Amino acid sequence: MKEKKKKSSKREKWLGAAVVLLLLIALFNWRPPDKHVPDELVGQWHTADPNYSDRWFDIDSVLIDFGTGGATVSTGFIKEVKAVSEGNRIRYTITYLENRAPKEVSLYYDSGDGGTLRFQHQESTIWKKDQ
């Protein structure tokens, strides 16, 4: 009986040590999503394109708002911002929650000409930040 208890106790100790080791590895390797919104993105943006004269979007450290025409606004809570350099511009991908549904928008930021943004799916339209 003592023999079984010793074997069981040894197994439990090894199992406990393995679990603690796995938790420590996970703790040191896990990184929370980068929610930091770069300063160049923060602000309200408009375009001179007459097709979007009643449209705008606003980015701050927590929210992304889209003025979708008329008096309607769509708001999302920013969960993550990823940046990838692509030549002389940066592609920012903002992941956000809108009505509890995950959504994503990708924007190209060009620092030239005072800083401009273009939506990845609509590169012909240039957006400028309000001063």
C-alpha cells in the first residue's frame, strides 16, 4: 500500500511540476494585442472626393467611428493595430468590435503631403486629417 502511495505521490509531483512549467512558458511567451494607436492615425479624416462629401472617419485610442452619410455613425472598439512597412508607406490594419462582431479595416498611411490615408480596398480616394 505504501508503495502505491509513493508512486502516486511521485506522479502527482511530476505532473504538478509539468503544469507549472507549461504555465510559466505560456506566461513569458504570451503578448497582449497591440492596442496602441499611432499618433499619425489619431484624428478626424475627410476626403475632397465629392462622392464622399458626407462621409468621414475618426480614430482615437479606443474607438474608430465612421460617418456613413446623413446623420448615421458606425462605431467600433479598437482591439488591435498592426503596422507593416510597404516601401514609403505603412499599412495599418485595425481590428475592432462593432456590435460585438469582429471587423477589420486596412489603411495605407503616407507621411508625405502632411500625411494621407487610403483604404486598402479603395486606394484612389485620398483622406486627410482635419487640422
